[in-house]
Amino acid sequence: MEDRTQQEQASPAVRKRVRDSFDLQGLMSHLGARITHIGPGRVHIALPARPEVTQQRGYVHAGATSAIADSAGGYAALTLFDEESDVLTVEYKINLLAPAAGDHLEAIGTVLKSGRTLTVCGLEVHGVQADGTRKLVANGQQTLIRVDRPTA
């Protein structure tokens, strides 16, 4: 049985706010990452494996792997905040469990505890083959702080 939280969608307004913010991230654009799922407290980000994001042995670089994990957790937290709030990473820890290989990587950020000020997220990154085979290549935990959204 598939976890219901993987299928549940955030409201259209929350999805738009998350996508609009994601589109402003130069690093995610530079890496070629894209959001593939936005649910309440859960966001998935895909990163195609291409030479520009690899290290010397052809695996996706730990920096790219960590960056999509960090963003997935941050946007997972943002899905639970009001529209006047934004989010910043305070800290994160990532364990690289296996070489990051596959057709693409999929980072999944899941809110473990959402508080008034601090939010804690679990992070997973899977290497996904073209046939859909998945392998967990990294996991971690992140703490984020809720901040006021900047005014224009």
C-alpha cells in the first residue's frame, strides 16, 4: 500500500506560492532541478543526472545531492506556513549512503515537526533508474526557521 502523503496535494494557492519561490532560486535552475510533488508537509524535487552535476567518477556530486535535499525540506516546511511567512535553513545533516547514480535523483523533504519558530524535516534522496528502480543514496535531518516574508 502506497503512503497517502505521497499522493496528497497541497492547495492550489500553496502550490503556486511554492513554485513561484522555487522559480526564484538560481541554484535550482542552474542545476536543472524541478519540483515534482507539493503536498502538505512534503515536497519532491527531481534532478536529472547530467555531466554538469557530476563529480570526477560520474556520480551526481554530493553538493548537488545536498542542495536538492535542503530545498525539498525547506519547501516542505513552507507548505505549512501562512502566506506572510518564509523559511530559512538553520542547519542540516546529510548522510551519503551510496554513490548518487541513476537516470535522475529524487529528493523528498517531509516535515517531522512544525513549530511556531522552528521546523524539523526528514530528508531522503533516491537514485532512480530509467526503469523506475529506486535506491536510497542519502538521508538526513534539517532544522528551519520561520521568518517574515520580505515586503516588496
